[in-house]
Amino acid sequence: MLISPAWAQTPAAAQGGGIESMLLILAMFAVLYFLMIRPQMKRAKEHKTMVDGLQKGDEVITAGGILGRITKVDDQYVTVGVAEGVELQMQRHAVQTVLPKGTIKTIQ
């Protein structure tokens, strides 16, 4: 009684164009790319460059928060001195930050 049958109406999906919805999807992908994907790729590239440039004597902070000085560098691993006579061997990618020279004063 309150809702009359609408036999003559066309389906709503047939009215709008496929172009508008396709443009909306492309615009959303472009926003996603510039706000999320591209900055993440840039950070990954910077981290890879930093890891490739590690050398003996660099002062570093690892992903676990350990502060130390690199004493030995291999292809896959670095050895980090954290105290007098204490060295830890870890993967190169575990190094998160390279500190400026002279930051650590109490190690070796």
C-alpha cells in the first residue's frame, strides 16, 4: 500500500556508465600508490643502500635496540661489539640506523 510496484524502472546499475566507476577505481589506486606504496619503496631502497655501505668501525643501532660498533663485516652478517670483550653476530639487515662517528664513547 505504501510502496507501489515500480515495474517500469530500469535497474540502477544500467543507468551509470562504466567509465565513471573505472575512473574512480583508477583514482583510488593512484592515491594509494602515492601515499603508501611509493614512500615504502623509497624507505626500502634507502635501507638497502645503508646496509650495503656498512663497514668496520661504524656505530649502529640494531632493530632490537642494541647500540654498538661494527667490528667485522661479512656478506650476510656483521659482528657488533656492544661492550669490552662482548661481540654479537647478526644479519646485516638487522642494522636499523648508522650513527654519526663519536656517538658511542664507552665501547672499545
